[in-house]
Amino acid sequence: MHSSSRSNEGQPASHVLPEDLPQVMRNTIIYLDLHTFTLNSEEHEKSHKRKGEKKRRNVQA
């Protein structure tokens, strides 16, 4: 994996943080990821309770 690190440049790897990234930035990214996940799950709950078009679209997707 580490030997072919050069060929992986330009490919955005989700949730893989560079080693030289400051700890504050790491914590911020992790916090934002968790916050986004929380918002998404809250929206999911709302759409389930509403039984509207959103729910039908989610089932199809």
C-alpha cells in the first residue's frame, strides 16, 4: 500500500487524513463528519414520520 502511494495521488480517498495534518484539523474534519451524519439521520427520521414524497423517493433510491 505505502509503496504505491504516488500512483494514488489525485484520487480523493474519503475519510483518509494525511499524516502531517495538524491534530486540530483532524478533530475538525471528524467533528464535521459526525455532525453531517447526525443531520442526515435527523432528516431521515423526519421523512419517516411524515410519510410523504421524501419517504417514497428514499425507498426507490
